[in-house]
Amino acid sequence: MPPATKTCTPPPGRDYTKFLNLDGLKGARIGIPRAFFYDRVNTPGDSGTADATPANPREGAATGGPTTRVPGAPFGIEGGFGRRGGGLTPEEARVMTEAIDILKQHGAAIVDPVDIPSVSTKDMDKSFLQWGQCSGAANVKGKDANCSVVLKYGMTRDFNNWLKTLGPSAPVKTLTELREWNITHIQGGAIQFGQSNLDISDEMDVEADRARYEADRAKDIEIAGAQGIDAAMKANHLDALLFPGASGAAIAAKPGYPTVLVPFGMVPNTLTPPAPSGFETKPAPFGVAFTGMACSEPKLLQFGYAFEQATKRRVPPPSTP
């Protein structure tokens, strides 16, 4: 069992059903991290305005955090988070306003706004908005000073270790062999969407790059954890933060913190660039996410369950009712 799975003490019998409480929102202190996640902001080093033209990420841009240090670079692909400065569309904002009102109606104490220090800081070296995961061809060695190598280092380390567990039956023996196989089978669609993340992972040397990995891992935890979620929640005595959709995934994932995302609303599925002519986009689901510090799963399940039962807004896809 990986050491990380032993960090938190599970409930007796690993039974989490005891936390499924219909009145679970009563007295809960839930924070609203407005800056960037709800409202547009000017990021450190950005001389532009917060309502600048939307940008859209492409293969080769740093991911997992908002950007590398490129003024106005995109955060992610969900909702308003492909836009410079973050923020929600009017439709997304309407969904979240309704969700917050429902939380209040069911007894939650809403703390609004809540400041996340690593999001509001103007110090580029300490800014979550300027520290993403190295991803794609733009972040090969030599061009990865301003992004975290944790993802690409971990990929080559862990994938090769996993292949070893397969023994002689492994179809390939290394990540290098997998990449080479993909290239020789391009005509069969082996790498329809490219493999730049595999390429930049394979260039990492598990031993020679270990110090860089450990430094970046520590920075990830400091920025997203200690000076991110931890700082915001402790300063405001919170039980959870409420993020729109999956927008809080990156800041929670870096320190390994839990999130419970509950289906709630539907918003226009606006694509950038636009969908091909004749392709009709359908409304996209937009949920609300309860995020907490390490080992807060019981509380988050309680909040998520109470909110879900109070709203019951999930619309089952026709293909999987």
C-alpha cells in the first residue's frame, strides 16, 4: 500500500455512510474564493486588463496550474478558465449564485470573499497563477524553468516501474519503447492526438533530475497547500471552500487534498474555436465543488450529500440514465 494512503485515519470499518447527513450543512463554514475562480483578476506580471480577449490552451502549454509565466496565458479549459484572468461567464455565475443561496437556506455560514494568499499575491515566485505543470512540447528541457516538472518526472518514473511489475508479459518494457511503437503505428491511429507529454516525460532522468523534482514538489505543496488552501481555510476558520465546477482541481490536487463535486446546473457549451459548421453543441453540466484540507473527506461527503439531496439537479445522460 502506498505511503500516501496511510496519511489519514479512516473511520471505523472504513464506513463513510455515517457522514451522509441530510442536515449536514447546518453550521458549516464555507468560503467563497472569489479572486480568479469567480471573478477575473490581473495576474502578476500582466499589464493587460482583466477583461481581455479570451485565450484557449493548446498542446504545449503548461497545465495543472493556471500558466507558466506568460502574461495572459490560459488557466484551463473548464468554463471561464480558458480566459485570461480567470472568472466565470454570466451563466456560470448565475449557477454559483443560486448554489450559494441554497447553502445559506440550509444553514451554512458563507464567508464571502475568502482570500487565497498564493492567488492574490503579486510576487511571481509565490503565485499559484504563474506556476503550472510542465506539459507539451513547449516545456521540454531547457524551456521548463517556470513550471513544475512533477508530472513529467513522475510519469517516466512510475510508468517504467509499473511495466516492471508486469514481468515478461509486458507488451513494451519502457516508456521509450511505447513512444517508438506509437510512432511506427501512426497510420493505425496510435497517436491521434500527439504524444508530446510522453516525449517530455521520457527525457527526464529519474536519478539526475531527482533534485529538481523534489524542489518542484515542495513548491507545489507550498503554493497550493500551505500558502493556498491551508492558509485560506485557517485564517477564516472554514470547513470547506466552494469552487465553481472543476476549477479548483489544480490547486487541490497539488497537495493531494480532497474534493467532492456535486452535479447542479447546466450552462451553454461555448467552444473556442467554434464547433464545425453543422455541429450542434448541447448544454454542459456545471457542478459545485466542496474542497478541504488534508483528511477532510468525512466533512466534504457530509456537505456534498446534504447539498445533493436538497437540490437533486443531476440530469442523467440519455446514454447512461
